Amino acid sequence: MICNGILVVCNTLRHPHIFFSVKSINPYLPVLKSFSLLFILFGLSACSLLTTKRSRNIQYMESLSLDIYKKRFNKKSEPVWLFIHGGNWNSGNKNQYNLMGRNMAAKGMVAVIIDYTLSPEANYKQMAFESAKSVAWVKNNIKKYGGDPDRIFVSGHSAGGHLASLISTDNGYFDSLGMPNPIKGTILIDAAGLNMYGYLQKEKPGKGDSYAHTFGLQETVWKDASPLFHLNRSTPPMMLLIGEETYPSIVASTEDFKVGLKKFAPETPIIVQRNKKHIPMVLQFFNPFNKQIRRIGNFIDNTEGRSISSSSSTIEAK
């Protein structure tokens, strides 16, 4: 009942330009706008907060933890959506994505959001290993949290998209854990570094550069760090979301990745979101009404059990 009331408010205020179109000379109008926008944000998030549960700081490796979000009182086994945050490989943490996790859980997934060691304390290979280790933990433990261990989908934004795609395409990370790759599908949100080799060849980082800490200075390592060069017929199905106004480096690496995908999965869905910059590409998931949440749910429902070579979705631009 409370959620229904909140939804009425949310649906009324989803178009704030209408709400604020009344002409006024009231000097307090800017303050009222700010409070109203905060109220809108609260309304958008309240239902997810009320209907989902967060299990915090569950250790999956020594000194590394993850959070799990699920619907309250739900006994049905749900697919798992594991998210790896971005931050240029040297910043960010899982706590920043609490609302995102709740929104995904409210739509019928068990959401898992992880922390991993950042640069310069770790290089990309350690970050990818830790990401794979978190997936292995989920495979072995998620059943007790209502997740289906046979339906694990990984996702990431920016640097997190790089790590998600790397552990999806390079099976060496799961081989080192003594297990087959359990990832059923991969959702990339404005992913960086899909062709780190091409990017770093142009940038030519020197000693002390942040990219040198993360990827070293050897071109053979750059190529090994690039998901583009690990694509193969057993790669899980993928879905790519990219902002029309994102960084040029992300546009370039995604274009290279699209060329690589043509050999194995020419109909992989690649959604270009109009007028979206890099950060708003992830912030949109803080809004439970965002249609990309439903799109991800449809992708999960339609791709379970298939390999990348059997992908049948079409490329869209929205």
C-alpha cells in the first residue's frame, strides 16, 4: 500500500519540467525545486528500499568483500547479476552502488556488487583474478541467498566493464581456480579498455603514469589485458550499452570490439543511448523506472544456456 502511494507520486513527478513550468517570481522557488527533486529521488528509491534486503560485507577473499541484494520474502530462485564498479582502475567502491543493487534486485535478480583491490596496489591481472574469484564464490554460495548458481551474469561500468569482459573472454582466470567459466552472459555499460592495446599504443604511458601502474609498459601485456584479443566461440553472450557522448577512447575501443564480435556473434546487441555521457550511463540505474533495467532482464531471460556464437539479438540504437 505504501509502495502504491509512492508510485503514484513517482509517476506524477517523472517529468519535472512539467512540475516546474508554473511561472513564479517567488524568490524561494530554487530552494523549493531542490527539495522537490530530493523528494522525487526519495520516491524513486523508496519502493526498492522497502522491498529488498541487503547483506553487507560478505568476505569472498581475505580483505575483500561483496554485498548481496535480494527481494524480501522471495523463495523463488533468481538469476544472479554481479556488478564490477568502475573508477579508472584506481578509485570507487561497492558502497556507492547501493541503490543500483536494490533496483536490480527489485526487478527479479539477486544483485551482487563487489570490491576489488585498486591500482597502484594491484595491476589489472590481480583485479581480474579477484573478480573471477568473486564469481567462483557466488557459484558456490549464492544458493543460500536465493540466487541460481547456474545463472550467473556479470556486468560492469567503465573499468569494471573491462574486468567483466576480460574474465568472460579469457578462461585462464577460471582455469587458475580449477573450474570451468560459470558466466552465462555479460552486460557491459560504457566499458573502458576493450582494446587496451590499441589505446596504450597511442597514449604511450611512461613510468609513474597511472596506466603504467595498472598495465605495465610492455605491449605484449597490453594485448593480454585486452578482451578484444580473447574473444572466442565459447565466450558467453554479450550485451553492450554505450553512451552517444561518452569518451572518444571508449567509442574507439567499442568499435574495435564490434569488429571482433562480427567473427563470432555479429548480432550481439549494442545499444547506443542518445545524449548520454560516461557517468550518466551508470547513474541511470539509480532510477528504478529506467528502461535499461528491463532490457537487461530481457537479455538474461533470452540468453540463458547459449554461447556467443548462437546469439540472435539485433543491434539497436536508442
